Amino acid sequence: MRDLPRHLAALSITLWVGGMWMLGYVVVPVLFKVLPDRQLAGMVAGHLFTLLAYIGIACALYLLIYQLQQSGRTALRYNAFRITAAMLLLVLVGQFVLQPILADLKLQALPLDVMKSVFAPQFKTWHAVSSILYLIQSLLGIALVLYSTKPMASPTQLPVHIDATATRG
């Protein structure tokens, strides 16, 4: 029972990062390849990305709280903490800044598909920005997985450089 918080942290990373890679690079491309209607594929993908964003927010908040609980303010210096915070920021920007812009462009294009409307260039630009941020978040996710497999050293456990050439006074 004592290890439950640590196990929940590992599961949070697995769920969030694994979900990002599976959804963004496997599921969504399959949706656009298999479904006959690109608009339908985009709608389904949008709902899935929204669900994943909320999962990511919950996982990130747990991970940040867990790291702070484990290491106090020292956690702010750890790469895993900084990566988690950066990923959280990216998911928040994607979900609450970029997605509303994309949704508004789709709404303005009605009754047409946004890609067949005068809003297509704007949509493509904002979608590209969203995709780039998602790629950055995905790569940070890999870094988070790699850093999370290393035990966090306390500042007193960090290696100390000893100068063997120093003279004794």
C-alpha cells in the first residue's frame, strides 16, 4: 500500500503518454483512412482528442502533486517535473486556445465542410499549429517516460566532484 502513489504515477505516465502516441499516430490516421467521410473522421478524432486532453490534465496534475509531495520544492529542479509542467501547458493551450479556434472556423463554414469553405486556409494554419504542439508534447512524453525510469536523487545524493589536485592548507 505504501507504494500505491508511486504506482499511480507510473500508471498516469503510461496512460497519458501511451494514449497520446496511440491516438495521434495510430487511431486518427486509421480513422481518416477507413471512414468514407473525412468530416466524420475529423469529428470523431476531435472528440477523442478532447477526451485525451482531460485525461492528460488529470494525469499531469497528479504527477506534479506527487513529485512535490515526494521532493518538496526541490522537485521544481527535476527534469521530470519540468517536462510534466511543459506537457500540461501544451495540453491546456491545445484544448482551451487552439481547439476553440478550430471549432469556431468549422461553425463559420457551415453548411459547408470547413475544408471546402473560404475558411480552409485559416483552418489549415491553425490545425498545423495544433499538430506541431501535439508533436512536441509527444516527444516530451518520451522524455518523461525515460526520466521517470530513473530514481530521483535527492540533492544530497547527487555526485560530488572532488578535485584530487587540490592542496591541503
